Amino acid sequence: MSLTQALLGLLALEPASGYELSKEFERDLGRYAWYASHTSIYPELIRMTGRGLVEVTGEGARRSRTYEVTDKGREELRKWLLSPPDLGRVRNEQVLRMFLLDALEPADALILLRRFAEGMEQGAATLAELRVRHDEKAPTGRDGLGVLAAEYGLRQYEAMRGWALWAIERLERTPEA
Amino acid sequence: MSLTQALLGLLALEPASGYELSKEFERDLGRYAWYASHTSIYPELIRMTGRGLVEVTGEGARRSRTYEVTDKGREELRKWLLSPPDLGRVRNEQVLRMFLLDALEPADALILLRRFAEGMEQGAATLAELRVRHDEKAPTGRDGLGVLAAEYGLRQYEAMRGWALWAIERLERTPEA
DNA sequence: CACTACATGTAAACTGTTACATGATTCA
DNA sequence: TGAATCATGTAACAGTTTACATGTAGTG
């Protein structure tokens, strides 16, 4: 189960509470890589504590508990990251819709493609803006997820938008074929 | 549950048996959009038959059954495709690994990134070759999943490879920061 | 005739989601 | 003080995977 590894990885970057982790999943991580809800995160953290992969190192306001990775956890994470990945088995509903376009009549397919392209454009614009604001604040230095994720997302959005535009043009050129 | 819609979509493109559908999921579809195993497909087809979304229209050798979408199924598919998608919640283990790079020491991260870039390059090469072979065989015309999926995959691979190369350069320039 | 690919299925175990629930702190 | 956000959790249900099971047709 990759939820374990995702939590291990996030905590290796920076100690955090379950709540903070769940916010991470709702933002960048959940949009591009891995989504998880808080109802799966809290029980999993408890299980991982039992396995000695993480530990509670502090308690804050509102009963919040800060978790940190143990040495054992860090080792397990490294082992997982460096082990050969099994073949990509993906689940992405947005993309599934695009793959089923041919089941629609061309007019409907064009509607969907245009909507998709627009969505990608907006996503790219949002990320580009975030990146500019970030560069202004912290022109150098490493900051974990942020920069790498933003760049990844940007390129991803642009690639999908480019594909959608290509598909639109192709569909318009050969309405039936 | 998008498995229903995925099956509906594939069958709308072309009638098929459960076995053929499962092959589809093992190939392009499962790699970019949606994966499903045969053990979930067969029961789901039976459920969908019960709901009147698909029907068995032929029996072939080795007890194989060919399914087709009914009008009701086609309607449900169209409704789903044109309905506003809920926000993208993605699960992609490969990408998760890339997002957790900073949890590794730079040397390990570089190993992973190089391996990733190479994998993307190979994927792109395989698809490009497939496309050439396809163009030779059928220079025009629509053929369902093939062309759209191949182009999508190609752009996806290239975008991820580009990102990885960018990340490698970035890491090499600022080994610690 | 043995092996591989075709073709379908069931059941238990596991994982994840939805709905529900509770309390703490901050801010207008 | 009421609303919003922080912060954590449980339980029933839905969905998926893993392991097991069975038989058929073609190929060397």
C-alpha cells in the first residue's frame, strides 16, 4: 500500500501532524501523485507507529500530535524508493474521459475536449502564478515539495493542453472519417 | 465507480468479451487512464447486465461471451462523459516516487531521476515506433483508442522526461543548497 | 502430449470512502 | 457568541486485490 510510503516520505521531508499531512494530500500531492483522505491517514499513522516506522514527538494545541520518521522508517522509505517500481497502474478519471471520446459523437467530443483544454490552461496559469510569487519570496534554496511539484504540474498541464488542442484540430479536420 | 464507465466506454467503441476488455486494461488504458483486473471485470459485467446497461450478444469459442452496450448504457455513458468531473484525485505510484525525491540524499535522488528519465525515454520510443507502424498500415481513418492514446502517451512521456532532465540539472547545480 | 494462451469465475482479505461524531481555538 | 477552521477519530459500507479454481483450443 503506497499510502504508507507517501506518509513516510512526507514526514521524512518534515515532521507533521495528521492534519497537516491531509492538507498536503488535498493540495499538490493529491492532484498529481497520490490522494488520501484524513479518514485513512489517522488510522494509518497509528498502525505505522505500532510498526515503529514513525513516532509521536510532540503534542500541540487542540490535541494535535506531531509525527516524525524513525530510523527504521527512513530505511524502509529508502528501500522502497530505490526498489524497481512495478509497472505503472494508473487511475485518473479525467484521463479516462479523454480516452473514451470516440464513444461520443464528434460534436460532443469537441465540447469535452475544449473544456478539458481550458481546464488545463487554467491549471497551468494558477501554477505559473504561484511559482512567480514563490520566486519573489525565496529566490534560492530547496523547499521540498513546492518547486519540484509546481514544475511537474506545469509541464503536465501544458502537455495535456497541447494534446487536447491537437485532438481538436484532428477532429475538426476529419469530422467523420 | 468509474470501472462501470470505463467498461461502458470500451464496449461503446466496440463490442468485446470480458477477456478482451481485460487485455485493453493491461495495455494502453491501464497505463495512462484506468487499470482494472479481470477479477473485477467479470463480476461487474454481470452486474451491468442486470442493470440493463449491456447485454450478451454472442457466444464464441471457449465459452467466451461478447457484450454490447444497450441504448440505456449508451445514454448513461454520454451523461457521465458530459457531466462536470469532480476534481482530479490521482493515484500514480511512479509520480509519487518523484515527489518524494527530497527525502533522499542527492546522490540517491539523482539515481532515481536518471532511471526515471530513461524509463520515460524508452516508453516514448516504444510508442513512437508503434505509431509509425500504425501509420504505415492505416494512413487515415479513426480507430478508437489507438491513435489518441498513443499521442497522449507520447506527449506524457516526453513531458515527464523533460521534467526529470530539468530536475537533474537543478540538483547537480545546487547539490545541497 | 505438453505447454501456452484463451476464457471465466469465486471467496477471503485487504483497502478506501462515506457518513457520522466530537471537541478546541480563533476571529468577527 | 456564532461561525469557521483546526484536529482527530470510528464504523459501516463499497470496492479491489490476491489466491485459488476450472476448463478449452491451438502449437510445437
